Amino acid sequence: MLLYDVVPKGFFPTQDTGIIQGISQAEASIAFNSMQQKQQDLVEVLLADPAVESVSSFIGADGTDTTLNSGRIEINLKPLAERGVSSMEVISRLGPKLSKVAGIQLYMQPVQDLTVADRVSRTEYQYTLEDPNQDELNAVVDHLVARLKNLPQLADVATDRQLGGVAQSVTIDRATASRFGITPQTIDNTLYDAFGQREINTLYTDLNQYHIILEAEPQFQTDPRNLRDLYVQSTLNGGPASSSGPVSNSAGSSSGAGSGVTASPGNGLLTPAAATSAISDPPTVLASGNLAAQSSAASAAPASITSALSEISNAGTSATVLTTASVSSSAATSVSGTSRPATSVAAASGATGGGGGGASAAGVSVPSPVPLSAFTRFQTRSEALSVNRQGQFPAVTISFNLAPGYSLGQALDSMRNAIADAKIPASVVANYQGTAAAFESSLSNEGLLILAALVTVYIVLGVLYESFVHPITILSTLPSAGVGALLALLFFHLDLDIVAIIGIILLIGIVKKNGIMMVDFALEAERREGRNATDAIYQASLLRFRPIMMTTMAALLSGLPLAFGTGLGSELRKPLGVAMVGGLLVSQVLTLYTTPVIYIFFDNLGARFGRRRRPSGGGAPAPERA
């Protein structure tokens, strides 16, 4: 029991598979271009290491990373024989070099063949806190993380919180907006058209298809102050009243992606322009990745608005030029943030494909655009990039790695003490997740597992020998095997993990065959030859020595490749081999002496209790009376 308490506890050994997974994280307010540059700086440091063969890098939001300030890097190492160091040593060597890249941090962990983790995190082990109150949760996490970072057993302590993002708050003055005939839905459509990358159509060619994306040009997406340059179409006519009445600001919403719906005055992006004479300027076509450079509608630069709409219609797209004000007005249309002179759409109404809100006859006036700043108020503030939830409540996951020289059991023990000292409020629910949670569960069942195996073996041997004593004699060989296995694990600085427990259970079946050979032969000698217990077990030890040595050496030598083998993934097999070899060596030396002694002891004990039991059943017969 003393050795069991001393030996470090683990779950699964850390393998060297030749692949390292890295998750990068920059400050929450970083721009995409800056993130791209910093990620490239990390890649250059990684490729400069002699053990790294290749690197794959990803940034941006996807199924794994939900925010733009996170990225993923997959590091492929050279073969182990060529690099000469383990993946953990490579991680330790890269850490100081990567820390010199300012503004970004890379969390690394080797990829494992066998894992029970159910989530992707920056480091290997997770501890989650839940609380209905987000502010209280943030305060508890800050206090707890500060404590955990001071623990020598932990390394790379991080959280999945993304605080510090810069947000632009747009507050709508609804009374003013209603006087302009502008609804909140119209404002939402306009903002989404500019910054939401709305897919409005798909252009099909013989070999490929292109998604037409509506968005503001990149130079108008970098500064929040450009929001003041956005114009929202009003439903109130800016010119003479038309016979058709006011134009609806919702009929032409471009929310139907890929359905050919045209951008309407209700969500057009408009800016004023002083010049109205340059009617022949080409219209601004909605940008669409590769389509912006390849579509003939975008590159042909037609001489008039009418010819531009005709070419776009022939290219298979819906009308992708926003409906604009009449020629007589001084306003100009702007799509994707580029100013264009105002034009009349009466001549091109047939090419627009039935977009809502457009004029259908010459002389019909289009409602005037209204600047967004006329009925909104802007405020810059700090916001969280994402709020994670677990069980419908806000949750923060604290992840960590193990410091060199410490086991998972030692790390969790130190965390348990730190958490107890932190005095977490009762409203906060805290639990381990992933590998750490599985380790906590397995640690409580390891003793029961070994005890169940011993009880099963005892029952089988008791049925075989029809005795309660002889199975104990055979099982007496197991403590020495357990001591040998634990000593071997300590000598090789390995943890008592799941694989080592499997090795100890194997020892139960391998080592007890020594006792079975000797006890079975001694019992046969007592029954057939009438020998006493001492002579019978002595003869059994002499005659069964060679088969005992042969079977033990066969099992021991088969475990040597597991214990001392090298190569990718050998760390997973090493505890099994070390436990087997250490247990067999110690048990073989001791059981040749201890098993005969225990056999004689139990035989003498049984004979003593037998003699005491006979008088109680009636003594010598009473003498006959004369």
C-alpha cells in the first residue's frame, strides 16, 4: 500500500506519434490581416527547427475555432531516428522561441492515437466552471486562473474566454427613423448587405459555379467610422408623387440567397455625389471572390447603365446593380462603398428581373436615401468575442498541460487544494472534462478492479482444490509480483496508468502458475506416497523448478520488447512491458522460497485446529461397569 501511494498516477501515457497540434491565440481585437501575419511568423519559427518537417496552418472561424483571433497549426516532425528527440522535447525547445513572437501565443500538444477527449482545447486537460451569472463567473475564473498559474505541477494554463473584443454599438433613434419611413429591418438588411457577405445568386458555367457575394469593398470594412457613410433607402418619395404610390422597402430584400432576388432600395448602400453628368460610368457590380475578376459583367465596363444590366442578365445573374435615384436628383448610387452618379432605371426596368421597389416606368421617382448617422448613434465598447455555454448556462473552460516531471494525479491533487482555497461560490458548478474527468472516474475504480480479479481467481482455485487454504497459498505469490511491478515503474519514472494496471492484471495470471505447479505436485505426493507436508513441498520445489523457470523466462523475455522498444507510439506499450518484467523478476526470486514456507505454515495450522476439534466431538469411550 505504501508503494501504491508513492507511485505517480496517470491515465494514458503520452505518445510520440510524430505530429504536434498547435492552437494559436492572439488578442481579441486583432484584425484578420494582422492575425495572418502573426500566424505566418509562428510558422517561420517552427520551420526553422531541425526536427520539423512540414507545417499546415489555418486561421479564421470554422467548426473548431469560433473566433477570428484563433488559428490551428499542425506540425509534422521528421522520423524519430532522424530527429533524435521526442515530441515533448521538441515542444519544450520550441516554447522559448515562439514566445518571442509578440502578440500571439501558440499552445502545443502531441497528437495521440488513443484519447477520450470530447472537445478541442488549447491544452490537454480541461476544467469547466458554469454559472448563470456571467459577471460572477468571470470574477471566479480570474481568481482561480491566477492561483493555478502559480502551481508548479501545471503548465500552459489558459481559458476559452475571448474578452476584449472591440464592438461598435449602433443605437437606433426609432422616432427619427420612422419619420424617414425606415424600419429596423431595413437597417438590419443594409448592414448585413455591407458586412455580412450575403450570397445573392450563383453563376453557373460549363466547368464551375461561382457564388455572387454582396458586401462592401475591403477598404470600407476596416474603420468603424465608415458606418456614417452608409445610406439607407427611405420609403418616402424624394421627388414628385408618382401614381404608383410609395415604394415598399421590404419587397426587394436580398435575404433569399441564390434565388435571384435583387437588391432593393430597402437595403441599398447609397452615398451622395456632386457630379450627375457621368452617366456612362460603368455600374458597380457586387463583388464575389473569383467572380469579381472573371465575370464579364464586372470586367466589360459597358458604356451605359442599360448595356450593363443587359450583360449581367445575359451572364446568368440576377440584377446585381442597386436601384438608384432619378437623374434629376443630386444623389449617386454606391454599391460596395464605391460612388457612382445617379441614373434613371426606367430604361433598364426589364433587365432587373422583377426586383422589389424598383421603378417600372419612365418618370417615376425613387425615394431619397438617408445617411445612417441621421437616425442612429454609434458607440465603441469592449465585448466578448464569444460566450460559451454548457447545460444552457455560461461556462468557461480552464485548460492546462502537465509540467515536466509531474503526473496527472499529482496535478489534480494540487488543483484540488487550490480550488478548495479559492472558496468558489455555491452557484458555480465545476467539473473536470475530457481526459481529466475519465482519469478521476478510473482512479476510484482501480482498487475494485484488482480486488474483483483476485476474488475471481480465489473462487476458481477453491473449486479446483476443494479447499479454502490452498488457494491462499497460491495467491501468496501475487504481492511480490505487485511490489516488483511498482518498483519497476518508479525506477523507469513511469506512471501507474491504465496500461500499467493491465500489466498487473496479467501478472495475476502469469505469476500464480508458479504456486499452482508446486502446490499441485505436493498434494499429489501427500495423497499417493503418504509424504508429510514438508517432504512433499520440498520434493515439488526440486522437481518443478525447471518448468517454473521455463515458463517464467518465456513470459519475461516476451515483455522485454515492450519495455525497451522504441519507435512511434512505443510510449503506450512501455508501462505494460515494464510492469510485466519487474513483477516477474521479483516474484520469481521470492516465490521459490515463500511458497513452500506458506504451504507448510497452513498445513501445520490446519493440523493444529484439527486436533483441537476432535475432543469436542466426544472423547474416549467410557469404561464398562462390572
